[in-house]
Amino acid sequence: QVQFVESGGGLVPPGGSLRLSCTASGSDISIYAIAWYRQAPGKQRELVAADALGSLIDYADSVKGRFTISRDNSENTMYLLMNDLKPEDTGVYYCNRAVWTPPTFKEFEPSVWGQGTQVTVSS
């Protein structure tokens, strides 16, 4: 089963940028729809960006125009570039598989979740 390790989080001021990385092992991500998820304190995990093999990409309304998902299949790695960060972007960010269920992406189940990477946006 594919497993993921996230990195790149940190503390940034509002308006700042971060690039998260996620390296997969155990399987080749080039055959999967992949996504970034986040979980804010006291809230449920939500999908923020997803990529169906590069042919279909979607973002949560709250991050459209600010976040960019990408992948490097040769490195079995995916990325999330986050610009113009806001305090409400604070949370633990995870990567994992996703499934396209029109008109939206959803979590792929069952999945093994990594530790995630903490993003804190604060002045």
C-alpha cells in the first residue's frame, strides 16, 4: 500500500508563501489521483487541492488562485505551492490518494495517513 511523508511546513506571516512536499513509497503515484488535505484545529479534514493524473485539477474555493498542486512522477513526489497565506490556512497538511466522483474529488478509502506537516500562518 502506498505511504506518504509530508514536509515543508512552518510558521509564516500572513501574505507569505510555503512549498510543501510529499514523497510516496510502496507504489507509483503516476497511476493515482492525488490530493492535499488539511485539518485545522477543531475541524474535520478537508481536501484543498487534487490532481487526476494531470488531466483534471481542482481546488477548494478557499484556496483557488493562491495554491498550486503539482507532481513529479519521476521522483514519486507531489508538491503544494501556497502563496498569499492567510491565518485560516493554518492546520496540519496531509497528502494522499483521492478519487474523482463527479463533480468533485473525495478522499480515497481506505488510506494510510502520514504524520502531516504543520502550517501556521500568524504574525
